[in-house]
Amino acid sequence: MGRSFPRRRSLVVRLTAVSLLIALASIAATAWLAVQTTTRAIQQEQGQALSGDATIYTELLGFAAVNHTWDQVGPRLRALSEQTGRRVVLTTLDRRVLGDSGGAPVTLPVKATASVDPLHVDPVLLPEAGTSGIDPRAAGPFKLPPSEREELTALAKKATACLAAFGLPGQVRDSPSGRPQLTGLEPLSARYYAGKCGLFELAAPTPTEQAALTSLNDAVNRCLQNQGGGQVKLGLDLEVLDVSDQRPIEDCLDSARREQLAPYVAPPALLFTLGPGGSPLPTFTLSRENLTRILAVTGGVLVLAVALTALVARRLSRPLRALTEAAQQDRPAPVKSRDEVGYLAAAFNDLTARRERIEEQRKAMVSDIAHELRNPLNVIRGRLEAAEDGHLPFDRALSASLLEETVLLQHIVDDLQDLAAADAGQLRLHPEPLDAAELAGHVAAAHADRAAAGGVTLTVEALGEATLPADPVRLRQVVGNLVTNAIRHTPPGGRVTIRVSSTVDEVTLAVADTGSGIAAEDLPHVFDRFWRAEKSRSRQTGGSGLGLAIVRHLVAAHGGTVTVESEVDTGSTFTVRLPKADPAGVAPGPVAEEGGDDRLQG
């Protein structure tokens, strides 16, 4: 039923191959980054091998957390050197020496022992920094002045004494900002006695803390607003409440804290710990066990990526296979997904439905053509058979009747030929400058006898100069068809008016009548081929049912538009608007669902 294709052309194979290449590149990059990161971590941890190096790092971080410059770091470096037996050198990130514990200048190693930055602390080297990477000793604008510190200390001592009276002993400990904190309390009991012992007053932020907290809160909310998040409120302990997605808030909080603390801490620096004589300390490299572990993880991730990619590829190709089967079986596609494949399936289903509608229209059109051709042929055949049998005399009246039916038959054939040429894109124009008002006068003169015979008044109203480049034969055919329709459907005593007007860009030809009009629900169909507002009425008025379809083609070939306005029992107005620019000279290709109204067409 379906046509098979080589496996190498399969969407599953190709998608898997591409995904595999991407996975390989990603895994390779991840492995390289892991090795580099691990190596750097080991090199940074070389100072942790000895307790002295850990002391140096921690002490310098604490110094940077409470000082905004490194100007007074010299005595601290010398004290650390005496304490650990190391030579300690501190430089800027571009290796300009900030301080040296002593000795002659030495060539520093290529890689520093550690980076000293209280706002970007490695949690391995200082676990107290937590996931934020900010040294908790950096208080910045939250550092309390002596007056507020003394007031809080008094409240803390009073609260401790109160809690002790209830059998809850506790201790007072100062935080890096100078705020006294109670420790050693059982949380539930402390919460129960909080109101009695003034713990709420102790926990309330001071003016200094409130100002710093407000500034920090504003910075966090600006960051969240830039990321499309909502507004939050921070507590004094920097806790964020009533928020389900904490990750973007944590990122904004960390960045806002770094921005707020930056003016209060020393800038980042590089730490070099050397031997007593200034010689570099031994470095560490990645062990074979760690390298094997990284490779094993990389291989596992690669296998998992391949398996998931194949699964996803097969799942993605399933609706495509369903769409292919639907196309092969000429039926609507069952795909209901809301992705690109779903849109493609919807477009395919629309195309299938449109093709079915066009096929139905084609069948209806063939039936209509057969009906339209059958009527005059039946008349001709019937009268010839009657004359042959001697029931009708073969005189001038009979020949005139046969000629009239033949002319009608020729009219239908000519109209079909014009529409066929338009559908094939072979409807040629021969534009030349012409006066639309003059052309309207010629059409009115040609139809004057027919209008007079029907008791209809036919007039022309021309407003100003209306010259445009157009094919005179085709444009006269357009206006003639509209006038013929108007006369045919205007009762005796009515009026048909051809109005010609002009603007800077276009010429307007309007044919208005005071006839029976067209119902609002029928207006969208007046240009359909063989369409009838009255389905049961035969075409006794002499029209082919194709006139308005031809009008629309000819107007479109000139680059213009044709519209209709009508009201039942009042009349109709067909308006043709043509540009004053020179037309292309070739009619456009076929227009879908075109045709003409039996009620109106000539």
C-alpha cells in the first residue's frame, strides 16, 4: 500500500544521527569542562592540604569582608606568615602586589593558590558561605551603629533573663552585623514565650537594617521584573515567603546582595602561598581514579542521550507516518497535536476538504453546462423534427426561431471559451488610452432599443474627465454585460443609470438599476458560475449564466475590482473600479470558486 524508502532516508535515522552528533559534542564539551573544573578545584585545594593554608585563606576572607580596601593587610599577612610558616603574597587580578609577608621579590607561580573574594567564595573552601557564595561575615549596610547595638543588646539580655525564668536557658551571640542573637533555645518553646519575653521587639529591624533591607528588596524586585517574575518581600533574615519557584529569586537575591555589599568589601585578589624561601608548593593533578570516574559518567550520559533521542525521534515521527498514510489513502489526517506536525495535518485536511469542494463544484459546473447547452439544442431539435414531420411549416418564422436558439447556443459557447481562456491565464488584453464616459455612451446607445422595448429608461451620468488605459473591446464587454443584466431585471417604468467618475488614481464605472434587487444572503454568490437565486427558474431571459464571472475576470485582468450593493425591491448597483496605471496586459491565472448569477448575468 505505502511506498517504502531506504532506511538511511528515514526521519528516525536522520534525527537520531543529528542528535547523536549534538550529544557527542555536548558530552565532549561537558567532559572537558569537568576536567578543567576539577583540576582548578584541586589546585585551589592545595592550600587546604595543610591547616595553615586554610587558616590563611579564611583570615584573608574575613579581612576582605569587613574592609573595603586591602590597604591595611600588611600586618595581617606578616602575622599569618609567622603563624603558618608560609610566605603569603596577595595580588590584584592582574598580579599587581597588594601585600607580601616579607623577603625579596619572587616570581609567582602561574596559578594562584586561591582567589580571595568575599562575594564569590568557593563553598568547599568556606562551607559557611553556602550556595550563595557570599561570606556571611560581610555585613555591609546592615552593620549596626553603636547606639542601635547597645539598645538591642539590652533587649537581648532582658529576653534571656525572662526565658531563663521559664526554664529556657539561652546565650547571646553577636552576628557579623553586631545584632545580638539568642542561641541554644528550643524553637517551639521559644515561640510560645516570644510575646511574654519581648522576642518580637528583639527581632524587629532597626532603622539602619530597615534602610538596608528596603534597598535590597528594591534591587531584588527590579531583577525579578526584568525576568518577568512577580514582586516579593524579604524578611530581616533574607527569607522569601509565599513563592513556589525559588531558583530565579535566589539568583536575583544573590546578585542584589553582591551589588549592595560591593562598596563595603575589598576587591577580589589572588592569594599565593609559597614555601619559607619563596619556592612554589607542590601542586596536585587529576588522579587516574577521578579521570576514570569522569569518563564513566560521560559514557553513561552518552548512552542515555542516544536512548532518549531514539525514543523522542520515534515519537516525533509517529504523526508524520499517520499523515503519510492519510495522504496515500486520500482521507483526512488524524493528527491532533499542537505543534508543527499538527499545523501541517490541519493544512492537509483543509487542502483535502477544499479539493473535495472544488471537485463537487466541477461536477456541478459540468452538469450546469450540459443543462445550459441542452436547452437550446432541445428547442432546435424539436422544431426541426416537427418541421420534418410536417407539423410545422418551414418558413421564415421557424428559421428566425432556430437562428435565435443558435445565437443563444453560440453565446454560451463564447462565454465558456472566455472563461476557459481566463482560467488558463491566456486572456490577453490590448490596452490603449480611452475615455470611459465615451465608452459608456456607446454601450448605452447599443442597448437603447432593448431598454425602450422593456419600458426602461437608460441614461449616462459622467462626472469629469475619465481617461484610462484599457482594452476597449473587453471593457465594453464588461459594461455591456452589467447593462444587459440591469435592463433584464428592471420592470417597465424603471431606470438604469451608467455613472462614470474619476479620482487621481482610478476610474469608477457604476451600473445602477431600480429592479427587483438581490437578497443579502445571495450577494456573496452573484459572481458564481451558473448560480441562480431562483433555483427552479429556467433561463428564458436569454442569459448564459456566465456574464458576471466573465466581468470579474476581465476587471481583474485590468488590475481592478468589481463589487455589488443591492436591496430587495429597491435595486442593485454594480461598481467597477479600474486603476489609471497601465495594466500588465495579461490576465491573471484562474480564480477559485468563480462563476455567475443566473438572476443577473448576461
